[in-house]
Amino acid sequence: MIFAGSPRTVLRQAEADLLARRAAAADMAEAVLAALGGLDGAASAVPGAAAAGQAIAAAVATHRAQFPPGREPPYHDMHHQAHATVAMGWLCAEACRRNALTPAEAVGGILAMAGHDLLHDGSVPQPGVLEARSADATAALAAGAGVAAPTIALIRRIIAATDPHRPPDPADLPARLAREADLFESITPDLGWRLGAALAREWRAAGSAPEPPIDSYAGRLAFLRALPPTTAMGRVFGLEAAVADQLAALAALGAGAAEAGAARLDALPAEAAQAAFRQALGAVGGA
């Protein structure tokens, strides 16, 4: 693992890494290389993995180029796809160190995350539609690069598991890691808030307006409460601590009731609400 320290320290380091990546141009090819490279040579044991990764990365970049300037989906953009891939690399590398995943499973997981939002257009169709489209395109690219059928089947299963309406099977570790990788950035306290606002813009542009809005503190509370249990790998990266700290901060602001804390923040001007939340988060150990 490239980070070290307590789970909260690791989370801060990971969030800083992701923020730095977002400050630069999105680089899907580099993200795939970094994720596969973090497996300490395991990727070389899966024929076609490197070629498949670069083919998927190129397809993501080609799809992005089809959007007019400034019209790429605010949330499901190439940054998200690259950084979910990087996060999957972190989680899968930790799982391999624990002998919880085979090298083929780790490689399949990374390839799946590289293509999990391939061809996403920012729309909000019926559950599973976008995931099926991405799985078909990613599986075809992997097959064309010579990836074996069992790994392609795994890629399909993992991409299907990123459907937010489909809870991951508790016994399916690759699928659970994919869900964590997909939401890794969104769980972080600072970058996660920014991404919630981006997702709200994307949904509104698509004519979808779920309640409470994801860019409100009530929406943030609902998001945090809906997350599935964290894996052992996710706990190492501080995801469980991040969720617990944010829930505790909202509860502290509401005299013990997180709903009241969220309502209090939503009634404040944005900057004042952010300052109050950061102060409360620091008091519970999440700063």
C-alpha cells in the first residue's frame, strides 16, 4: 500500500491523492497502469490484461471526446472513471496481500472498474441499463485483447454490481470492492461533498430530482446511511471511519440526532454550514 498510518490517516492521504489527480487532466491510461502496477506483477499472470486495460482506457477517452466542450456529465466523467479504477487498484492490492483475492480476480476487478461507466451519457434510465451497456462494451474489448472467458465473466459480474439499486452479495468480495471503489471518492468528507454537488447537477440535467437532494446535508445523511457494510480492505483505507465520523458530526450538530443536525446545516448559508460541519467533524476525530 502506498499510504501508511491509522485508517483515518490513510483516508486523508488517499483523499489528498485523489484531489491532486482531479487538479490535473484526467488520464485514464495512467490510472489503469497505476492500478495494475500496484498488484506487484500479478497482472502479468493474466494474459491480455495490460492490452485490455489500455483498450478500455482508450475507449473511455474516445467516448469523452464525443461530448461538446463542457458537456461531459458532471459526475460520471473521465475523472470519476479513472479514480474509481485507481481506488479499485488500492483495494484489490490490499485484498491480494491478505490472500482474499486471486491475482485473476484482482485484475478482473481493475479492468471492470476501468470500464464500469464506459458509454455513460449522464442519463438516468431504468436500473441496470447503463451497467449492461458498459459490461457489453468492456467485455468485448477484453475478449479482443485475449483475456480468458472466466475473467470476462467476472468483469461482467462486477460491472453489474455497480448498479446502485442492486445491493452487492455479501459473499462476493470482488463485487463489494467494486462498490467501495465506485464510491470511494464520494465517501471522503471534502471531495465527497463536491462530488455530491456534481451528481446533483447531473441528475437535474437528466430530469431526475430525488429527495432529499444529494447536495444537501439531509441527502448526505441518507447516502451515508445507505452504504453497505465496509470490507476489511475498505476499513484499512478509512472508509468505515469516514462514514462513522460524518454521521457522528451530524449527530453532534443535532444534539444527538443526525437528522436534526442535517436540517440545521441545510438552514444555514452554504459557507457557514460547511464551516460548522468541518468544526464538528474535527471534534469527533475526522479532520
